[in-house]
Amino acid sequence: MRKTILITGASAGLGAEMARQFSAMGRTLALCARRAEELERLRSALPGPASVRVLDVTDHDAVFAVFGAFAAEFGTLDRVVVNAGIGKGRPIGTGGFAANRRTAETNFVAALAQAEAAMEIFRRQGHGHLVLVSSVSALRGLPGSATAYAATKAGVSALAEGIRADVLGTPIKVSAILPGYIRTELNARLRAPLMVDTVVGVRAMVRAIEREAPRALVPGWPWRVLAPVVRHAPLRVLKRVL
């Protein structure tokens, strides 16, 4: 059992709900995010032990420092969930480079920093489970404001697979989790087909993480069925439905 779990982006959304569900399972949590007050509020509501630290994942030096501090505090980190991310974006070439760059820096470059920091710890201690939260958006290049976001999530999925190839046959495991449309406070106004409740969606994520699946589309229904459609549908169809 992975007893000690570090989760980034834990102050809200998927990260906060993962913290609630893992805590209810008796795990010890290391939680980090940018918002101190939200982290403290979450910690006080959890049924199990948790330590919190403020972290902006785009501050790469801080990522290494915070991960190292958690490892020193607990003696080991059994699992690291690279979850922090944003979904801002604009169609390419429409003056939204700043938003698209921030998405790329947060979702991919910062994920790389977190993976580096986690893997240094895992290689040193000889075991661990690295979880990178990608998205079903990684399955295909998407149009409009989702273009940069989908590209970053495709990068995260490829990053997970590459690291997994490096550590095959060792006690270090790597998972890429690809959530579908899961309702959070960050997308409360989004009207999307197949949207599921936060608790339901995160429960599927947690099950996949606990299985240490190399790659998991969650919830399994309907995304395992829809994934081939998304990958192979003509762009003109994809543009109308996504």
C-alpha cells in the first residue's frame, strides 16, 4: 500500500477531492498548492493526517525544495500525484499567446519539474509511484481555446510513458490518468456532454491510481469506448462536437 501520498494542486478541484478520498482510505497526505488558506481549510476537514505547504509549481526551484522537505518530513514518499494545472487558452494566432504560454508553462514545463523532483526521490529511496494527471484532451489536437491545453496534456501523457519505459521492471511505477469531463468549481459554468460529478469522477481516478494502471481513461464508461472515435474522427466532425 502506498501510505504517504503527495498531491499538487490540492487546494481545489480534482486535487482537493483526491485528498478527501485518499484521506478517508487512511493515507497520510502531503498537500501543496498556491493558496494557503484553502490548503489549511482542507487539512482541517480531512479525517486523517496531512501536512501542507504553499507551492507555485511554475517556481521550479521551489518544486524541488518542497518535494524534498516533504520527503524529509515523512521519511519517504510512496506516491506523487502531479495534478496542478490550468485550462486557460485562446485560438492560436488571435492575440492570446500570454494565456497559451501560461498554460504550457503550468501544465507541461511545471509537470516536468514535478516529475524530475519526484523521480529523484524515488530513485534514491528505490521505490515509488509517479502519477501524472493528463486528460482525454490528450487523445487529439483540439480546436479553438483548447488547442494549447490539449497539446500540453498530450505532452504529459508522453512524458509519463517515457519515464515508465526507463523504470520498467523496477519497484518504481508510473501512471498517466486521463480524466474526462469532471465537474469542479473551475468549470462550473461549462456545459459539456458526459460531465460527471466531482466525487464520482475522482472516485474513478482514485481506483485507477490504486491499481497503478500504466494509462487509464476515467471514468471508464464512456471514455474507453469514445477514445477511438475521438482519435480517428475527421477534424470537421471533431470541431463540431468538442
